[in-house]
Amino acid sequence: MSTVPHVVSVDGAAVAAPYLYRVGPHVPMATAVDTWQPFTLRTLDASGDQVRPGTTADGLDVDRLFPVSGPIEISDVRAGDRVGIGIADIRCAPVGHVWTRPGLGFGNPGWFDVRELKIQPPLVLDGAGLELPYRVHAGTLGVLPAALAPARTLGPYGGNVDIPELGPRSMLWVSAAVDGGGVFAGDVHAAIGDAEVCGTGVETSAELDLVAVRGDWQAVNPAVMTEDKIWLLGIGTTFEDALSVVLPEVTVALAAELNVPESQAYLLSSLMLDIRPCQVVNPLTSVAVSLRGDLDKCLVPPQAHRLFHQFLESTVKGH
């Protein structure tokens, strides 16, 4: 496994730390920052920068797949806290790759193939003339889980959530399992489609400018806040299982917002839900759920809105 300076502190000093392939409560922290103290994580692409045109399945070192950077200790965070990880900016490489291999993807009959794309914001350009909107985001972001797990999996702590809204000026809310939280990131995409059916988006190395804040409410599921919309993430072994995990939280929030019984909120949710499959290619599936008609704001408490707007203001001042 490679050891490179992938953590940059607020004063610009680099900290050398190994890329991680498993995350858990006893993984040593790479460095520590305070809440609201900006830091940068440098990431490889999801293949560990291995997959390029001409790469063969036999030449792929599977032990180097899916590296993540971190973890970063947040000094004010304690186990059980809600942690908001704000993404101030993401700078990615000028090229990216979409690829698949046997055993990866939805319905892959055994193909191994690679395609290179040029990343030229506001577009991602394919050699056949296809133009994709540049929508850079962190496919993987979270805090250390309560038990040791592969970096490519996901849970209430975040991880490999693959929601495209998790780009610059967004915030992911997760629950800390250990003191200090332990923020980690990786798997940056320049573009992706719903469900990530081949197993990858436009995978690219990147630098992520991050900040972490703490909240004092309890929640089961991760939440993503953007300037336009709020999403709750359901995680399960199937799409249906993931949806059944997150829907009760939506129902409770909607009932409180409209002052109606939960049974009535359940009826209304059937009329107001936005549902997006984030990825269906890993052992655990992720689904993003929101509400229409400006009701998405009820999915997180007022404290989350206050902290998120404080984060947005800080990114404007930082630039």
C-alpha cells in the first residue's frame, strides 16, 4: 500500500499518511483539526490510479482498489454526535476513466473495459463526441464506523454513498461512532448517472477542501444538504430495503411539519416523494429520498440549517 502526503492542514503543511482500504474504530487518525478548521484531502481514483486504456484484468492489483484518505480527528466531536462534513471545493485531474471488470456492476456478463474522458468544466468530453455536464462530487465521504469495514462499503457513518449532490457547497450529516469522528474521503467522480450501473462513474484523482462541524441531535440516516434541496439516504441490501429504512424518518418529519398523524403523513409522502437510486452495484445499496414543494426543509432540524448557512457564508469569505 502506498504512503504519500495526502492531508494538507490549514496552514498548508502536508502530513504523510497511508491511504486506507479498511475503516474502523481503531484506525489511527492522520492528524487532528478543530471544528470549523478547513483541511484538504488528496485522493486517488477508485482504482488506485491503476485503470487506464490498455490495462488488463490480469494486470490489476485488487488490493489497491478503492483507497480513501484520512481519517481526520475533529477535536470537539464525541461518539454519538451528529457530524456535518462540508465540501468547500473539489479540484480534480484533467482526465477521468469509467471502467468495469468481471464481478463489478449490474448485469455485467463478465466484461473488463475502460474508457477515458477529458474533464473540462463545465463539461466532461468523450472521444466519440458525447458531452456530459461536469458534476464533480465525492462518491465516498464519512466518519469511521463502529466496526472494521472495507472502505468501499457504507452505513449510518456515510462511506460509499455515491450521491451526485455531494459536490462543492454541500454538506453531509452523519453520526460519529468514535470520539473525534475520523473524517475520510475518496472515490471522486467528475460525472455519474443514476445507480452507477457499470460500477463506476468518471473516476478521477482530486483534492477536496473540507470542514467539519458538530450537531447535537440524533438521526438514523445520513443527510445531504445543498443550496437547492435536502436528501436523506437510505442504505440496505436491496433498493426496497434501503427505501424501507429511510421512509419512516421522512414520515415522522412530515407529520411534525404538517401537524398531522403519521398515517396521514404516510399518505402524503406517496404524493410528494422524490426517490433516486444512488448505486445498486455494491453489497449495500444507497437510495436518496427528498420531498417536493419546499417540504424537504423539514428533513433536518433548524440547527442543521443554521450550521449549513454558516458553512456557505464561510466558503464565500474564503474565496
